[in-house]
Amino acid sequence: MKLNKIFIGAVALVIGTAVYAQQVSLHGYMDYTNFGVSQIIEQKGDNAVEYSNPAAEFGSFYNGSTVVNLFVDAPHFEFRTGIRLNASLEPWYDNWRDSSYWRDYKTDYPVSYFFQGNIRVGLINDQLIVHAGKYDEFYAGFVVNGYAMGAPNIRPFAERGNGQHLTAVELIPSVIPGLRFFAGLPILPGADNDIDYRNANLWKNLYKKFKLAASYKLAGPNITLYGGWRPGTYYDGLNDKKGVDDFTKNYFGEAYLQADMPSLIPGVKLNATYDFRYRDKDAVKNVVEKFVTAHHVGVSGQITSIPQMVINVEDRFFYADDHYIAANEKLVYNVLAIGGTRAISGTPYLIGLNANFIYAQDAKGSTLNNDARVKGDYHDDIALTTDWMKAAPLPKGGAPGRYFEVYLYPYFQKNFGNGLFSLGIELQYTHFEARNTTWGFNYRVPVGLRFWF
């Protein structure tokens, strides 16, 4: 009995110490941007010009967004969970009943409002980190964003549209300061009772899905190098991917390199990206080539040396070789993004301008779908439109295609202590040519209301 009391007392002491040491915090983000008016003017292949009726749109194109995150931090342990809702307090995104967001292969309709739930555990004085759980757009700190366009075209290690679940280890050896390693596997929970679903976790399939990354910081020049590789991309556990093959089919392999150079040039922050994708002969039907590739090169910079001004510039170039997107098709694509803000001295106000200029060319006029995005699950993160604005109607294929887009967004903004209000106008012109020519012009007047807490 005495031994039991000692044991119970020791357990209580450990639990009490952990509870005392931990910090629980609640953070969130609200975006209830409305469009005061939007209209689309477009010319189709028969030369008829059509005008949509001007209309207001509530909650922006994705019907608003409210994110609430719960963070629990304790020594060598972190827990993250969060919900994301739309303006009607339903799961985020207005077509959620038809999308794959936050539901698994076995679920007819979404049953969870939670877009993440994961832990981070530090071992051996935080030299070995264990990550496990459900994530959304998770890079684990091994990918840096562009200054003008945000996240690069490198697929996250775990995400809602690719597979949210991940179990990984991260090594941070103290004997080599600045060096980090990462290795992870998309082990799906709850799969043991479903023989089809369980195929995703069979080792004969699972080992092909590992995700590796590393980074090294050069302390002297303040340059951090990043790199990663995964031999395959599998859309595991997603309801909109039909059939067992989606757990065993490799859509593409991917490797990337990045360099983050925030102080290489005084007053200018820089980073550079190279992303390489490849598909093997089993992924390319009715094509003789055994190995097809696509390439992405990006350069991004931020200029802060001008008083009260911030200028962001980014260029991304893509090239998809023969047959990567579709049989006998190739694509050249370039987007130049420029953004800048100018603070009004002595006030919480600023003015800004964002601009995108896109040019693309393909061999057969068959690379795009109706959303003006590149077809397929191999490079669908490239678009001929900005922020999901409607583009020109697709031209008729069967001839080389040329595609242009110009996007301008001048705006005025007032900053608050925990948010902002903005007012501007988005203008987009698109021009597509293949066997015929189409064009489209549309505008939106966003009234931005965004808050953080």
C-alpha cells in the first residue's frame, strides 16, 4: 500500500508539473471580405460579346472564412487543432459537399469541422522531433514562400487536397548547427477495418510514398538552403478519388531546391526555387516515352530600402515537356507578379497595388480546363487566372495555343491593431488563341474586412 501511495504521488506530481508548465492559447482569423460589385464581359468563338449582370457577392468567392486554432504548448510537446468555417458556419468552402476537404475515402459527407489536429514531441533535448496527425498545407518549415505570390508550387508534405495525414521524424543534430533532416510517411488512421482502404498502409505501397527534406543554414552569409524529394504523389484517403488504384497509383514524383537569402543584398530579401516533377511510363498511357518531366524556376524579392514603401517582385517560369500534361502536349508558362505598398506618414493608412502578367503557350491547345487551370493531377496548381477570377472561354483545341493574362488590383487600406479594412478594384483581362480566339474582361470591387485574434 505504501508503494502504491508513493507511485500515485509521483504520478500526480508529474501531471501537476506538466499542467502548470503548459500554455494553452486560442488564436484565430476572420475574413469576411465582400465584393460590392462584380461583372464579367467575354467574347466567345462566334464573336458574340456577353455581359453578366452586375452583382454583389457576400463572403468573397470562398464564402468567407473563420479559423479558430487551439494551441497547447508544454516543454518538449505541442498540440495543434483547429476548425475552419464559412460565412454560414458550415465547413469552409461553399461547395464543401462536392469537394474533398477534410473528409476521408469512406465518408459520404464531411463529418468534421476540424481541418487539423496534430502533435509535435521533442526527444533528446529536442534533437529528435516526432510529428503526427492531421495537417493542412504542412511544410514543417522546410519550404519558404515567395514574397509576391506566397506559397511556391511545391506540394506540401500533407494537405487537404492531397492527403492530410502524416507521421514523421525530424532530426536536428546539435553537433552540426544549422542542419535539419525530415522524413515522413502518410500513414492513414482507421484503415484496418476496410480492406480497400487498408491498401494505402501496406508496406509494399507505403514505402513508395516517403517524403524527405533537409535544410542547412550558413550562419556567415545568412543563407539557408532547402531541399526535398518524394518518389511519388498519391492522393490518399480522398473521397473524390475513386477506386483502390488511388491508394497505389503514383501521379508524379517531385524534388525541389530552395535558397533563402534575406541579407545577401542590403535592403533586399531574396529567395529562389527550383521544382522538378517527373512521371514514369506507367503513369503516361499510350505514350512510348518512359520518363517525362516538368520544371519550375522561381525568383522572389522584397525591397524595403525605400522609406515607408515595400515592393515585392516575383517571377515563376514553368516548362512541361512532351506528354507530361497530356499525350503529345507540352507547355511553357511564365508569371510575373509585382506588388507594392506605400504608407501614409503618421497615419494607419496605406495605398497598394498588385499586378500579375501571365504568358503561356502549348503545342495543341489542350492544356487548360474550364477554370483556366492546367488539366490533370500533375500540374493543376498552375492557372491562367488570378485568385479564381473567371477567365476567357476556352478556345478550340487542335492547334498551338497562346494565352495572356493581365491583372491589376489597386487598393486603399486602414490597419487596426488586430486587423484591417481595405477597398479596391480588381481588373483582369485574358486573351486565348488556338483554332479560334476568345477574350474576357472582369472586375470585382472587394471590400475587405479581416481580423486576427
